[in-house]
Amino acid sequence: MTAPDEGSPRPQLSVPSLLLSEEQRLLQNSARDFIAAEAPLSALRALRDSGAELGYSESLWQAMVALGWPGVLLPESAGGSDFGHTSFGLLMEATGRSLVASPLLITAGLCAPLLCAAGSSSWERQLAAVVRGEMTMALALDEQPQHAPLHTALAAERSTNGGYTLSGRKLFVVDGRSASHLLVVAREVGEPGSAQGLTLFLIDAATAGIHRQSAVMIDSRDACDIDFDSVVVPPSAMVGEPMAGWELLAPALDRVCGLLAAEMLGSARAAFELTVAYMKERRQFGELIGSFQALQHRVAHLFAELELTHSGVYAALRALDMGATDCAERISAAKVRAADTFMEVAGEAIQLHGGIGMTDELDIGFYFKRAQVAAHTWGDSAFHRARYADILGV
């Protein structure tokens, strides 16, 4: 997630097709039907109220595994279907509609493809375990309140046997409480802020010296802070080459931001639909509030924003599938658009529902809470606007 060298020509944006193939339309429809039947929004409320330690439904996750979802981004040699980022985005949009909590995004959308990029033959056993639903992962990256992927200070000291000792602290590790393994970003050399000297390690979360502290999230998702107290890891835990972690991490962060944007799009659409349905039922001054022209204008504006967001998100995912040269800027543009639209739709939804919208009695409040968290995950709009400007050299 870095800008091009100074003096390089300004990248030209490609124009990827947004049309879905027949197979992708079938996947889209089946995913929507599955989520509507097996994971309605009421399931999130029940999961929150139960205080489930995992933070998600294990039975639902295994049902996703049976459908082959964890292998969508993995090649057939690793047990996957190699169906591409656009297809995975359709899954994330479907789960976003019901605010489904699961390991799908982080384990299958971020960490497993990163391991595959590091050399699928080296991690064949782990990738197969992901496809079978036997292994979940979380990326231990950030160490500051705001997303700053290069500002890693967690130290990796090489030992005489070729292994490493990790010492430091990671913040806001998404899915970190429930993950069976942690993909840890550590620094061997250099100062925080430098892309040089970063090394990645895949570690069993039960390793001695790892202490996880759960964070209470307003969106009822799993996240935690993690202390690494002189954690000893063997040489086999290293992912990729030593001090070359950024080469693997940068495209992985692009991937997860694009997929998160698709999830936010699904959530924003569902919040919009709930609001429109409410406006067709709620009466004020003896009239349906949906008949008020001023409110119709506000809803029409939200509809237009959602359509623009759809185009931006799927253009970015299609660019990833094409291996286009302008993927990075498209991803940042999509993340900004999705975050801003979701925040606006969720905020307007609360307003149009009236004061009751912020109470726990109605489901619309869940979308407002999720919007606040998702918008800041893997970089907020300010972060991605600055990154977009840096890439284009403006």
C-alpha cells in the first residue's frame, strides 16, 4: 500500500466490466438465499445476547465451509475453487446484509490467500485445514489507535537456532480472540514507518507468551489486543522471506479492504431497504411518512449513492481479478466510497426511524453501530483519501 516512485507516470485507470457471469449470478442468488434462511439479523441479536466466546456461530461457519466458501480465493492445487475476488465480494455483500459475524473475511479473504502467495506448497497443510474449516486465522498488525501498517515496532529477534523471539503488543486484532492461529507482522530491522525489515510469522494462538485481551466492540464483533511476551517461534513459522513481509502484506491489505467494502455495501443496502419499508408503514399527521416529498428526496439521494458505491466496489474487485495496474487506487476509492455511503445511509436510517431507531428494540441500530467500526477498519476515509492522492501524485 505504497505510492509509486516520484517522477513515475500517473497511472491510467482501467475500465473493468461490471457484468457478472452466469456462475457468479448463481453464486450471488444462492448466497443471498442461504444467509436469509440461516443467518437473519435476529441471529446476530441472539449471538450478542448469548455472550458466545467464539463471537460467531460455529454451526453457521461449518455450513459456509460445506458450501466451499473458504476456498473461493484459493487455487485448485490448494483445495480451492479459484473463483476470484468478484465472487468472494458477492459472498461478503450477502453476509453484510445480515451483519453476519464469521471467520470468512479474515481467514479466507485475507490470511489464507497471503499464505498461498507466499508459496502454497510450503503451506499446503494449513491451506487445506482452512478449506475444511479446521483452522481460522487473524492478522496481528496495528500497534496504534489508527491504522498505520508500516508503523510496526513489535520486535523479532533472531536466536542461535534460526528461530525468533517476538516481543511487543498489537491492537484491534479483528477475529483475534477466536482465531486458532495468528499471522503476526514483526520488525527485524529498521525504524517504525519503514517498509524494510518486516517479517511475517504464522503462530499457534496457544503458544506460550501470547496474552489476548478481548475488546468490547459496539458492533458485537470479535476483536482483541494481544501482548507478545518473549514468544519463541521456530524457523518454520516464518511466512515468505525474512525482512520481505511488506511484499506479501501490501496486496493482502488491498484485498481485504476491497472485500470489506463489498460487505459494507451489502449492509448499507439492507439498512436502506429496512428504512424504505418503515417509511411505508409509519404514519405522521395521519399520512405515511413515505409520502412526504422532502423525505422522498432524501431517500432518492441515498439510492443514487448506493448505485455509485456498487460500481466503485465491483470495479475494484474486478481490477483485482484482472491483475490491473491501478488496483491500489481503485481499492482505496472503493473503501472510501463504501465507508462514506454506509455511514450516511445508517445515519439517515436512524433519523428517518425517529428516536426509536437508536433503541435496542429496532434492528436498524445494529447497522449504525457496524458502520462506525467498519469505516475505521483497515484505514478510515482520511487514510485512504491520502493514499489515493499519494498514488496519483496529486
